[in-house]
Amino acid sequence: MFFAPLRELFFRNLQGPGAPESDLARMIQVEHLVKTFRKTLAVDDISFHVRRGEVFALLGPNGSGKTTTMKTLVGLNLPTSGRVTIGGLDMATLPETVRRFISYLPQRVVFPGQLTAREVVAFHARLRGLDPSKVESVLERVRLLEAADKPVEEFSGGMIQRLGLGIVLLPDAPVLLLDEPTASLDPQGVKRFREFMLEQKEQGKTIVFSTHLLNEVDQLADRAAIFVGGRIVAEESVENLRRAYSNTQTLEDLYLHYVSEFEQDRRSC
Amino acid sequence: MVLEIARQELTIALRNRWTLIIALIFGVLLVSISYVGMLSEGFSGVQTFTRTTSSIMNLVLYLVPLFGLIAGTVAFTGDRGSTELLYAQPLSRSTVAFGKILGVQASIAVSTFGGFLCGAVVIAVGNGVSGIGRYAAMVGFALLLSQIFVGISFCISVIAHRTSKAFGIALGAWFFFVLLYDLLAIGLGLVLRGSSVNMAIFLSLFGNPVDIVRVATLLLLENASSFGVAGAALQRFLGGSEVSVLVLVLSLFVWVAMPIILALRALRRQDL
Amino acid sequence: MNRLCPWIEVDTSRETFRHDRNDARSSFGPVLALCGMLFASPAPAQRLQALIDAAPERSVLRVPAGIWDGNIELRKKLSIVGDQGTVIRGSGQGSTVTILADSCRLEGCIVERSGGMLAQEDAGILVKSSGNVLVNNELRDVLFGVYLFASHDNIIDSNRIRGRKELELGARGSGMHLWNSRGNSLKGNRVEDVRDGIYMQYANRTMIEGNDISGVRYGLHYMYADSNVFVGNVFRKNVAGAAVMYSRDIVIRRNMFIHNRGFASYGILFQDCHGITADSNIVADNVVGLFFEASSDNVFRHNIIAQNDVALTMFQNAERNVFTENTFVDNLSPITVIGRSTSTRWSEGTQGNFWSSYDGYDLDQDGIGDVPARIQNVFQYLEGQVPNLRLFLYSPAAQALSRATSAFPVLDMSKEFDRYPLMRPFDNRLLMQAYAATEARTKSEAVQQRPSLPVLSGLVVAFGVVTLLPFRFIKRRKMN
């Protein structure tokens, strides 16, 4: 009862973004995306868009449909219904072309343990048809030059994550899709990652990342969509989010409220 | 791009020690079979090669499918994360998958070759090179069979996402193709009796690559006589002795291609 | 001495028939050599028939080396003795040599170029009389070799017969063809490249000994012929070893039926044969070792039946055959029964057979296995029911079925048991020695390919390159 006005506020924002933006400004557009795995509904009719040069966060607890959405964005999952366009191109019809503009970092990055970091990067450079000289610079940027000739199986989790970032950086793609990029990083790594994100943002990249940590959204994102149970319960600029949660105690309270409310809904159904 | 991915996959497989282990197992078994085969000449010297052939053939029939399935399952489901990264590159799914398949096929071909090489050396030193054509035919069949089962393992990896599940299905497939299928076919032959039985038995051979390899090897290396009347009937059914071997070999190629084509089609509509 | 031909020796005494050819050469050698040069070198050939006509009855006609034109007919009792290189060349029509008079002798000649009509019995030597002796001749380029046509008590000894290899098997004649002929003796002949090595029809009381027959369709094709004895013959590398049909009371001893590997082929086929005694034979490396149809009351003892694809194939109508003290070694299947079961006795008294597949034990050390030997496994039993199931030969399923038989005796539907299986094979050492000698001969005849060093090393290099080439990828680790 207490939260009812707040919710109304969010819904209004969600439905009325003001003047319609041009398609070009909308780098990523997701319309009525539904994804079911066998009988479970993973993503239930979500729509959102990401503007060019924007950092967009998918915020939600585990199993709320963030990763499914992310995979659908990159074409690993095929939507049950709905549409994904990136840069105005339809993912369903031109997946290869679309992926040319995308760098994707999976939730769990794994590399063949028998290869060295350099081999991995060089391989991806060849796949993208890039200049081999980029391999060295990328390795340097993710601070793996010294370990470049060690097999990946000897790498720590953080090093593997950095190698993953290296692969993401390699093609200099305008759109970065990062699935839980900080999940396996130590605090220092998280700090470095933030610097990296801001740097990319400054270069005008469009970045979508998923997380279950509010403070990451707070610090990095321009806008965020809150995922609960496969639905977007709120799509809001971080400014608005801040304003909203100043009414409550913390952003965390706000977020937890959505989660618990959704679960109550589900139970009562 | 396909070749790029294939080369990467081959490198991984070669460093993975699976290739080496498989080649070693093959080599040791082949060398011992060839050696024992030469020792057993003691009794009479009759049919030495035939006995060796059939022993090697048994080895091929049991182990090659198993190794093909294991190597394939390891490679296709081993590290999903890296596969995801690959599929997220600006390449079509078929390109990525086909590259991976080619790489694994190359690696299993290498280990099969390596194993047979050891056997070839022992036989050539002991018995001379007169039988080398037949031996080469055997190697060829082993290679085809391994490629077929790499393809089947790819099918399995498409069906089963998790590694453990894929291994389970792979073992089941091995059991099915190596043993169960023939038992069922034999049972079918007994149930049908009558006139349709011959047709049913002949056709049933084509449903199982292991059977095709077995029959083709025996037809080619020992001519149809060891099958007695059944062999003659089969050859007539397939249209002559040369044609029948040709038909069997062609059907093997179909078996190489078919699982891959089916799996690639399924992959197009799949979540990764 | 005859004035026309001084080298024709006229001798009415029977002794001459038996005298050694070497003796003849030592006394007549120089003369014969001279005549040979005279006749053989400038003149292309001469008619032998003229000499035969001129020779008196019961004389010995020594024919010097050279090519003599045939055909010839022997219408009177005569001995023709060739020198080394005496060639009787036929006209290419009819039989090269036809013997019509009794008690003739043909020795040491090369007989060639018979006619080509199967229906006319065109043979190297066609015999229509009795009591003749054919020794040490070589027959080549002939349709039939020796054809005995209602011809009795002949001796055919140590001849070498080669048919027309260029013809299809079915278009050739037999090596030794016996029709309606009794009491003949075929000894130590060597037959190759004909249709049937020995063909016998209505030929009783024949002694067949020490012949070597290879590379033909049926080594022995045999019907309606009783009371014959086969000893020490070798039938090897034929499409089929021997087909014995509609006959009784035959003794088959110390013969070898080996490497007969044609389609649906066999070492020996018995069709409607009764009262056969076969002992100490070797039946090895045939598609089917012994094949029985409607053949009953035969006894097999001390035979070695080894390394056949199927050792025995028996129709249900083959009854009361006895197998005792035989050695069954390394046959792919010991027996295929067509029908449910046979009334075969797998032992006599307390002596069964040795089965290399027997996995029983002998606790009381009496040389007899304590557990009956199961002769068929399930797969082999089923194969008898549906013959095409043999296509699953060697398949893991078939192997599993045979294993399953020993693990679960319930599965055992076969009624073929040897209750007294021997723990060790019957010691047939002489037979094994003869066999080893024959095998050595077979091997030396075959063209042997020795491993040449260049081929061997080339092979190793080729295989090595293919195998090792991909491993260069491994080195990339430190490069770049």
C-alpha cells in the first residue's frame, strides 16, 4: 500500500518518454521480446531501447531474465516472439552483419585451457579480419603482456576476465554487451573495470551491461531497466531512480521491494 | 574462416592429450594384435592375415566409434563459455560449427592414423608389404567410421547442452550402434522369417555405420565367401561384387554427411 | 630290327613294358639324339600316325624329342615311349591321342592342342579301351586331360595335366574324367587349370592316390560311384574341394582339402552319401569344411578340421553320422544346422572330439572334459534358422550372443553336444608333417613379395608426415 504511488510514478515514466526519438538515436531496440524455454517463461514481453552512446544497465536478481535478454541481443538465443534491432538492423534477418558491431562478454568466460592468451587474442583477431598488430596493444591494455605466452589454464579468474575484456576491446565495436562483467572480479578489479567502462563511454560506445549490484548501476549507468521474474518492472534514468529512492531509504530497499512484490503477485496468482 | 576455426580446434585437440591417448591405445592394441597374429602362424600359417584382419576389424568396430564419440563430445560440449564467445562473433552458426567439426575430425584422423602407423610398421617388418593395400583399406574404413561418429557426437552435443548429459547420450549411442542395433536386427530377422526377411536384413545394414563398415571390410578384404550364401545374396541385392563395395562406401559417406547436415539445421533454430 | 625305322624296338616280351626309361636312353641315346636333330630341326613336324601304323603289335615305339603331328589313334596294343621333349601336337580338333586297343602304354610324352568341343569329349588322351598305362606324360592346352570312356583297369600315374587357363572355368573340361569306368587307378597326378580335377560318374572300385589338384572348380566331382578309395590326395585352392554325391562305401584317408574358398564353397560336400569312412584328413581354410545333405551313417575319425569359416554344415536330414577323435580348431563357427537338430553322434564310446572352443575342465585327469562341449552358440543356432543372419558375422552383437550362451545356458536352444570332449587333440603327427610340406609348397608357388627397403621407408615417411604434420601447431605456443 505504501509503495503504490511510487509504482505509478514509474509506470508513467515507462509509458511516456516524451517526444519520440529517431531510430538512429536508438542504437538498440527491443520490442515485445518473449522467450520461453520449453515451458518456463524466461522473458515475458519486454521492450526497451538504448540510445547511442548510452550506458544501460540490466538490473535484477539471478534468474530474472537478464542473461536471456543479453543472449538474445547478441543472437545466441532466438526470440520466441518479438524483435531485436541493433543500429536499425534486425537481428533475426542479418545476425552476422549485426554482430559485426557488437562485442559480447559472456557471463562465464571460458577459454580453451591449452591455448595461450596471445593465441586466443590472435585467433579472434583473425576471425574478425583485424590487423595482427592489434593483438599486442590489446594484451597490453588488459595487462596480460607478461602472461601472454602462458596457457590459459594457468590463469586466475581475474586474468581470464581480463582476457575476456581484451577480446571485447579487440574489434573496437560501437556496441558492447557485457553480461555480469564484474561478477568474478576482486574489489581492485572492479575499480579498474569501472575506469575501463568510463573510458569506453567517453569514446562514444553504447554499452549494455547486466548486474545484480545497485551501486554499479549508480556509478556507471545512465539508465537502467529493473528485471524481476522475466519482466521489466521499471525502465528509468539513474537520475530518476535516485530521486525515487530518496523517497524510500535506499536504492536497495526500492529494488527489494520490487522483488518481493513480484513474488507476492506470483504466489497469489 | 571455417579453416581458421578448424585449425584452432585441431590445435586444442592436439594439446588436449586426448589425441595422443587415443593414438597410443590404438597403437599398442594394433601392434599387439599384429604381433600375436604373426606368432599364431605357428599352428599352420593358414589365414594369418584373415585372422589379423578380423581382430583389427573388431578393434575398429568397438573402439573407433567410442573414440569418435568421446573426442567429439569433449570438444563440442567441453567449454561452453568459449563456444559462446565464438558464436557471438560475426560469423554464421554453420561456419563456426562446421569449423569445429572439421577440426575435431582432423584430430581424430590424426590419432587414428598414428595408431595404425605403429601397426603398419610391425606388419611390414614381419610380413612384408604385400597386404598393405588391404591394411590401407582398413585404415580408410576406420577413418570414415571415426568421422561418422564425430558427426554423431556433434548431433548429440546439439541435443544435449550439458556435458554430463552429452556424455551419457554418447555412451548410449555407442551401446546402441555397436551392440543393440544388431541385436534388434537379428531379432527382427527371426520375427519376420518369410520372404521379406532378406530385404529387411539387407536394408537394416544401412541403418548402422558400424554394420556397413563391418560388411564392407569383409567383402573387400575377404571377399564375400565368409558370409556364405548370405554374402552372395547381398552382392546380388546390391548389384555385383564391385558395385556392392562401392554402394557400401558411398553409404558411409552419406553417414558422414547426414548427421552433420541434420545437426547444422537443428542448430539454426537453437539457443546456444 | 625294323628296316624302316631302326629305332623302333620290336619286343614281344611283356618285360619291355616295364623297363626303365633311363635304360633305354643309355643304350639308344646317341642314335636318338641324331634322329631328333634330323627330324626336329629342319622339318617342322611329322606325322606320328605313320610310325604307329608301321609299328608291329606289342612293340615299343620310342619317339625321339621333337614335335610330332597328331592326332594319333592306337588301334593295336602298343607302347609309345617319349624322350624328354617329345611333343605330340594335336590338330586342334578331336582328341590328340585316342586309345582304342587294350593294354597300350603311353609314357613320357607331351600331349597338347586337343580340340575344343565339350560335347565331343575332346581330350588330350581319350581312352576307350581297358588295361592301359599312362605314365609321366604332360598334357597341356587340352580341353579334357585324360578321358576314360567305359574304360576299365587302367593305370594313370604321375601325369601332369594343365587345362586352358584362358577359358572360363565352366568352358573347360575335366582333368581326369571317368565315365562308366571301373577298377582304375589314378596315382600321383598333378592337375591344374581345368574345370573339375577328377570327374567320376559310374566309376566303381577306383583307387585315387597321391594326386595334387589345384586351381580348378571342383577338385573332385563325383557321383554314382561306389567302393572307391581316396588316399593322400591334395585338393587345394579350388573353388570347391570335393563334391561327393549319390554314392556309398567310400574310404577317404589322409587327404587334404585346403584353401578352397569360392562362393558358398566347401572342403567336401556329401549329398546322398552313405557308409563313408573318412579318417586322418585335413579340412582347413575352406568356407565350409564339410557339408552334409541327406547323407547318413558316415564315420569321421581323426580328421583335423581347422580354420574354416564354418566347420560343418548339416541339414536336418543328415542322420546318424559319427564324429570321433577329430580335431576342431579355430573354425569361425563349428557347425551350422539347417533345420532344428541332427542325430549326429559326437562321440563313440567315451571318445569325443577336440574342440578348441571348449572351455570346460578335466578334474579327474582322464583326458575327457567333465562338462559336455556345447558345439553351437545361440548366434550359430539362429543362423541356421535364418541364413542371412550370417551378415552379422563378427558383429559385436553376434559375439555378445555367443558369450551370453555360456553365461546363461537358458539361451541354449541347440541340441548338439559332445559329451566326451577330448582335452587334447588326437596326435596325428605324420598328417601334420605332410600338411606342413604341402603348405610350404603352396607358399613357394605363390608369388612372394618381400618388403623392399625403399617401399618400407617410403611408407613410414608417408605415414609419419601425415601423422606428425598437425603437431606443428603445438609449437606455435612460443612463437608469434
